[in-house]
Amino acid sequence: MNRYPLWKYLLIGAILLIGVIYAIPNFFPAVPAVQISSKLDETIDATTLQRFEQALQAKGLTPTASSTKGSQATFRFENTDQQLQALEVVKEIAGTQYSSALNLVSSTPAWLRALNANPMYLGLDLRGGVHFLMEVDMKAALDKNLTRYEDEFRDVLRNKKIQYQGVAREGDVITVKFEDAALRDAGLKTLRTEYPTQLLLEPVADTTNLKATMTPLELQTIKKNALQQNITTLRKRVNELGVAEPVIQQQGAERIVVQLAGIQDPNQARDILGATATLEFKLVDEDNDALQAQQTKRVPLNSQLYYERNGNPRLLKRQVMLTGEYIVDANAGFDESNRPAVHITLDSKGANRFAKVTGENVKRLMSVVFIETKVERKEVNGKVELKSNTTQEVINVATIQSQLGKNFQITGLASTKEATNLALLLRAGALAAPLYIVEERTIGPSMGAENIAKGLNSNIWGFIAVVIFMIIYYRVFGVISSIALAVNGFLLFAILSMLQATLTLPGLAAIALTLGMAIDANVLINERIREELRNGAPPQMAINTGYERAWGTIIDSNLTTLIAGIALFLLGAGPVRGFAVVLCLGILTSIFSAVVVSRAMVNLVYGSKPRLTHVSI
Amino acid sequence: MLEFFHFKKPIPFMRYGKLTTTISLVTFILAVLALIFKGLHLGVDFTGGTVMELRYNQPPPIEQIRTTVKSAGFDEVLIQNLGTSRDVMIRLPVKEGMTGAQVSEKVMMTLKTQDPNIELRSQEFVGPQVGQELYENGGLALLLVAAGIIIYLAFRFEWRFAVAAIIANLHDVVIILGMFAFFQWQFDLTVLAGVLAILGYSVNESVVVFDRIRENIRTMRDTSIPDIIDSAITTTMSRTIITHGSTQIMVLAMLFFGGEALHNFALALTIGIMFGIYSSVLVASPLLLLFGLKREHMIQQTKTLEGMNPDGSIV
């Protein structure tokens, strides 16, 4: 009666083995490491890795292990001294192509890492760092677009030679005045064909005016773009901060979460994240040699020396053809012959200016410069001094094929990836909607370490106390219940690690709570078995009925807690979500371990004795 | 066999129904009064504002910190020790025209003129709008959990069980909130998570008793409903206390070892677990009687249709 077929034991054994494999990486200590990642998101191959390794070895800093994963490479070191020295070495070789950062990585052995068994990420409250929640000023984004439409209306109507008296904007509505209804209807028809999906155009009753509002679809697109644009800019800036594993995520429709682990100074982070970016289109100085200018440090009078991201020097004319604020949109796509390209749209003012300067310079080289201004603060004698710091970088050089207007494209790009990157940078350099910090949390590193210790301590002491009680009270069944509880803990750790979840302090609390609640299922079973024995059932029968009867109750009682967990997950924010995830997963693992695993152990201990007269419970 | 709670005969809980209901009603009303007159001491998660945690080298004079912070232009300031005497928590409300970062920076600068060795252990700023949203979402989550549980229990048992369970457990929640209001313990996001977890957890307690009531109704054919309930509570008593005991052990470990960050969370759970036992035994079950639970509600009736043959088939 109390026997499992062999395959069931094997299956349970296999699950336990997998659980152990995926849970143990969490128990290896973290070792100091230096991480590099490609700023262009290119894959780091073995040769590049070797180049870094050789440079490190030359300085006597042989990494204990090094590995690459996608566009990131990690070098592990024995101690923090070596790590700090190595960072200097790596920085030198990395140049502008790679960003480098200090990190702590798990010392999980390679064979475990090969199985993708990695430890959980530690949340900011456990490792220290800065958390920002930023909100995009959507009103500003919408305003900017309305102003653009206002501009464009004038152009479109003028080009079609439809006379209008004026274009005005009030709130979210643009009104165009006409002399009579016939002109108004002509204007309405033209504008409707020009903006079929973006705008809702209607005549205003009792007047000869028409009014335009943005369609819900357009509103949504604008908001989505504004958010995306800001995320891109933030990502680029965070790369410069040299943070390992930064988190930059959309939250809801208008907000962005930025989490930077290990950053000690929130002010520095805030300054860099709050930098403003712009673009300048400039002509290339083709009469002089850039390399020569770089070497001799003699730059021609009307030119200026710039660098590309890979370090190539470029001589550009001082005169600015166009700035980023005129760019309305930039998208990656393909040109007529199906090569990667970036399509750029300018507003009407920009288009007029651009048409003039490009018309004069056909067949010459034009470059795009990305300019970023950061306000840095320094504390001098107890006073904060603000200093603005500008970095400039050439992001593209292309030949002007013909006079360029409102819409034009940049071609000759190496790949679609490059096109996407360029489009993102162009958009980021265009005036993005402003960001506001609506929530900020800083956790010092000492606090993080304390939180981990406290969270783990409460788990360990609680667990020991429960185990002692269970064994005294239920004896052999208590031992079995305690083992099942430990299995539950391991499985929970394993699943969280497989999901690469982020462990936070509320998460640790939830683990403690689920362990406390998980024992409930075993208590239910044990009490039922005792009851059956008391009613005179033979031991084997009592065990069987006990498990069967308790099953329904276990499901019912766990499902109600699961409902609470799901609601918490759906409506909770940040740390509460982490708590909810652990709670829900903990319920699932506890049902498995308390019912299936403990039953298997009971069957192994008692199942083989047909004439069992006594059970220790 | 080691047994703490073995009763030979069912304890007549239902006979004390009036008494226990009165006790519950009184505690409930007290809790509501505390909520109305004292109100919850909401954390920055919900109100918005700035919280800074500082560590000093020596125990600092709190009064002096207060005057210093006030002199920097922050009138509404709350300062208290946190755990040890060297750790100080400073809480400031949202200030018009200043970002949270500017606030904490200014406070730090001012305090550093007094003692340059202060360590800023953590700092937290929540904008007023975010706070409002978290507060609303918290309320919504509470409703969602309650609705989900009612639907599940109504489907699994019967509506009387569902309503009795949810009343009993919302009663627990109100008492936890009342205690937090009365003692002015800080109520923040983690405490809310604890309260919601308790709601799910103590319903599970009622479910175990209900399960037994349903089983008894089927097996104890000649017994009256109050006796059936008494027997169900008595037989599950041992399990109830042991389960809650072991969960409480874990929570106590959190209360003692978890530090300041988990303190109020563990406190909410402790109250919840204590009242959870009481309410599922002595509130939910009398409510079942009050709602008029009858044997027929739990036993599926074989309906007789017109023109049905004795074997139940219809031609």
C-alpha cells in the first residue's frame, strides 16, 4: 500500500538532484572581478579576450579565470588589490570601445556555470546601490509635437496654395482660420490626406475654422517614443558610469526604473543621468589631414578636431549646419537598394535651413557630432562647486548626395545593427522629453551586508527551532517532515536561481514565512495519521489514509494563500513584487516537498514492512 | 506519542458563541476607533517625503540634531533612534520646489558641519504622487484578495462559508491595522505585504476547520450542526496550534534577528497569527451558525423531476 514504483523514486531523486545543482551556486562566496562590455553591443570574441589577458599577465595580474558572454567579458581575481590594479590596466586597453567596471561575481565552479547554474542576483537592499524611479514629462513631449504640427500646417497649406488667415494653438487643440467655408473644406481635405492616422480634423461649427486634435493612436505613439528615447539615453549614460549589471527598465506607461548596484555616491549618478545631449551636423574639412593635425597638434583655423568612438580623429569645420533640436524623428530602415539606412525627418524650420546649406555643399562629406553636457559637482572646502563637462563624439560621416530637405536618409552603414544604433543616438540627441526623479533610494554597502546577515540569520534560527520542535513532537515523522522542509528550501532557492530572480530583503522574509507556513502541510498529514491510529486503524492503513485525507485540505488552504500572493504580485511595486514571487513559488514547492517527497521517505522507511505494528509519530 | 492538545470529548465552543462574538465585536470596534481617531502612521512609501538613516561614531544628541535640521529650514522633522543609539533616522516631508535629493544633500551638509564623521547609511525619497498610487494600489490589492478568496470558497464550499471566512479574516486585518494605529507603529509597503499575506494565511486556517465540518456533516448523520462544528474544531485544534506555532517561530526569528527593516513586518505577522487562530475558530464558526448552515447545504440533493423513472432516467 505504501510503496512507490521505482520510476517515482527515480523521478523524485532527479528533481532533488536538479534542485541541489541549481541551489548551490548561491552558497559560493563572491570574488572580486573586472568586467568589460562593448559600448557598441558587439560580441567579445576569444581573440579580444586574449588581448586583455596578455596585457594583464604582462603586469603580473593573471586572472584566476576569465570568460565572455555576449558583449561582456569577466576577469576574476584573487583579491581586491589585484582587482583594482587590473581595472587600471583594462581601462587603458579598453579605450573608448569598451566600458569597464568593478564587480563581485560568484566563485561558482566552471562545470556548474556550464550548466547555467548561477546564483541569484542580489537586490540593492542587500548589496548597496542607488535606485531611481524617473517619470517622463509627457506633457512636454506632447507639446513639442503639437508645436511641430502647427508649423507643418502652415507649410502644407502654403505649398498647396490654400489661403488661410492664421494657425493658433490652445491647449491640445490647433485651430486654423479661413476666409470662407470653401477654403476651409479644401484645407480640411489636404490636411486629412497628409495626416490620415495622426490627427483628427474637424470643421468648427458656425465658423469657417477647422480644428485638429491628435488621435489616441498618435498620442500613444508619441508617449511610447518619448519613453523609449529616454531609456536609450539613460542606457548610454549608465554605460559611462561603469556599473556592472545596471537595471534600466520601463515601469508602467510613463516611468523608468534605474538601479545601479555598488554606486556609492548618488550625486554623481544623478548628475550623469541628468546630462543633456544634443547633435550637430557639420561639414568635414577635406582639405586638411586629420591624423596629421592630431600628431602635430596644429588644427587649421576654421576647423576643429573631433574623435570617433573607435578613436579615429576627424577634422570638422567649425560652422554648424544644423542642430538636433530640429530633428523630429529618426528611424532605422532600408534604402531603395535594400541596404541599411536611417531615415530622418526634420521640422519645417530645420528643413529650410538644411536645404540651403546642403544645396551649397553637394558631394561633400557631412558628419554628425553627438554632444553631451554633464554638470559635475565637486566639494571644495565644504562648498559644492558646479562644473559643466562636455564630451563630443563623431557618430557618423556621410557624403551629401543631393540637396536635402524635410526627409532624408543616411546610407552606407555597415549593418542593420549600426543603423539602429545611429537612429537611437539621433533620437537621443534630439530634444527628448524631460525626466523627473519621483523616487530615489540609496543603500550604503555596510547596510546591504547587514541586511543579508539579518535576513539569513532569521531564516537559519527559525528553521533550527522548527526542526527541533518537529523532531521532539513527531519523532521519525518529525525527522521526515524536517527533511521535507529543507528540501522545500533548496527547491525554492533552485527555482529562484533558475529564473535569475533578484533576491531582496522582503524576498528573504518571504522565504522565512513560506518555510514557516510550509510545515503546515506536514503537521496536517501527521495529525491525520495520529487520528487514524487513535481510531484503531492498522499503521500502514493509517499512513495511507492520513496522506489521502490531508491532501484536499492542503490544496484548499494553500490555494487561498496563493490567491493573496497573486494579488500582491499584480498590484505591488518593486520590493513587494519580489515578496509575492517568492511567496507564490514557495507555496508550489512546499506542496511538492510536503506531500510527494515526505511520502517517498515514509514509503522507504515503513512501506517495505507488511506487518508493521508501530510507527514512530 | 507526545501530545499537547488531545481532548477526549468535543469542547462546546458554540455554547460560548455569544461571549466570543461580543469579545470580537468589542476588539473590532476598538480597532476601528483607533483607526479613526489616531489614524495609521504611514511611512514615506505612502505619504511621500525623504527618509535618511545616519550612523554616528558616538551616540549623538538627538535634540541637537533636531535644532540643526530645523535651522536648515525644515520645520516638520521627525528624528528618532533606530536600533542602536548610534543610528539615527531622520524623516522629512515633501518640500515644495525641492527634489528629494536636494533635501537630503542639504541636511547632510548641515549636519556634517557639526560632526564630519557621519555615515549616510541609506536614503530614500518618494514623490507625493508615487506615494498616493502605492496607497491606492494597496487598498485595491486588499479588495482583490478578499474577492478572490470569497469566489474560491463559494465555489469550493458554499457561500455561507465564504462570507464567514472573509468576515473573520477581515476582522483580523482591521485588528492589525488598529494595533498599528493605536501604538503609532510605522505602516509601510512591507507591512502591507505582511497584512495581505496574513489575509491569505488565516483564511487557510478557516479552510481547515471548514473542511472538517463538511466531512463531519457527511459522516456524522445524527449529530446537530453545533455539535458537528464543536467536534471539527476540537479535532483540528492540535494541528491549528502546532502549525501556527511553527509559523510563529519563524516570524519570531525575524522579529529578533531580522533587524529594523523587518521589525514591523514581523510585528504585523505576529498579531495576525495570534488573531488568526482566534478568529477562525471563534468568529468564523459562530458566523456559520448565524447564517443558518443546514445539513442540506452540504449534501447534494437528488432532485426528482416530473416523469422520472424510479432509476432516475427520463424517457
